[in-house]
Amino acid sequence: MAIPLEDNFTDIIGKAQRGLIISESQLAQKSGVSVDEVHTVREGRVKEDAIRKIAATLQLDADALHTLACEKWTPEAIQLAGLAEFNTPYHDMTVNAYLVWDKASGEAVAFDTGADCTPMLQRARQENVRISLILLTHAHPDHVEDLKKLKRETGAPVYISDREPMDGAESIPEGKQFSVGRLKIETLSTWGHSPGGMTFVVHGLERPVAIVGDSIFAGSMGGGNVSYEDALRNNREKILTLSDETILCPGHGPLSTVANEKAHNPFFAKGAR
């Protein structure tokens, strides 16, 4: 079953409003849209003219935002040998974790744990690989909920950004590199949603893969809880400068690609500033 987009167009508007600290009345004034129309759009009604004016005010790409409002875009399904996605329920949402492996060496890397690492452990046994490394994109509870079990079952060392230290994990700086079999993993600091959000770029599969956590989603991004400006900047400068074919593995929602997000993500498509 396909994983739905994490955010709809009203979520995107809300994240941009909060990031730019713009109230609905200010949004109406700045965009030239009535307060009633702003409320209507925020409630999920698709009014193209209002959406486009709101997008311009919030520094979003109007075409991409309207396309998402009309539910006319979702990323194509992606499958890649050596990559598995696990989607587990956590309270009223679902969260992703990932397993990447090198079949030749039989070594694998776990990225986050999700709410339940059991499916990941089962897949590792199915593929006859050993999880020898655990890398955490950030320390939000939904992403590390089952860390104790994953550590106990695998005995693997755990690493997280030194901007976001947590018990049970060793802190690492941006630029730290790992090798697992033939896989090479580089680390990028993509903080803004969390204090130490980290993206892990994996080379050695048929296509490059970036495990991005909540830094960016298919068609959206994590809220700029720590710094909206830095979240945008890090996504633009560190994730969207990767090769277009790079597969993006977000903490919520479906897989995407750099090319997809440059074309379809309202925060980053050509009309966003």
C-alpha cells in the first residue's frame, strides 16, 4: 500500500506562516486576500487565486502549492535493491525507519528505529544481513522509540549529531564518514527542524540514497521548530544540491528524489524565494 504524502497544502501554508511569524490577519493584509478567504483556504477549500496570492506572500512556489491542493502530484513509487522502508504507527501518526545493506559483505545499517523495529529485524534476517551500525537522523521520540530493543538485538554502535546528544548514542560532527562493506556514508548537518538534524548520504547502491529524517518530505518539509530560516537554507544547500537521481528517504511520507523536490516542493520549487 502506497504511503500518502505527509502534508497537504494547508499544512504547508501553516508551516510557512509559523516560520515567517505571520498571523492570518497579516497574511490577508500582505496578500490582498480577505480574512474570510484565508480562513476558507486554511480549512482546505481550493481557491486558486487566493492560493497563488498566499503562496507569493509566504515565499512558496504557487504552481507547486496549487498542484498539491488539487492532489495532482505524488512521487512515483521507488524500489532499490539494498534499501527497505518501514512505516510504523506512533500515536496519531506514522513514522519511517530504513535499512540499507551490502549483500556482498552481509553488513547492514539501520537509520532510526520508528515506533517498532521488529519489521526491520525481520527484514535483516530475511536478507541474511547483520545490522552493524545504527545512525539516528535526530532525537525526536517517534524516530528513536525502539532504540533500546534495536541496540539489544544487534549490539551495534549508535551515532547521532553532536548538536543533539542523547543517552545511548555517541555524538558525531558533520563530515563524519562511515564504511559498511562496500557502502560509504557521509554526514550532513541539516538542522532547523530539530537542533541537530542530520542527513546521511549513502553511496554504493545502484543510486545514491539520502536518509533525511524530518529535514524534508515529499512535497513539504519538517516544521522549522528550531530555526525556519536555517531549515530552509540547509535543505537548499545540502540536500537539493545532491544529484537529481538521489533517492530521498524522509522520516514521514513516501520516498522521493532530489529532482522531484526541486520541481514539486512548494518550499523549494522555482517560484519559492
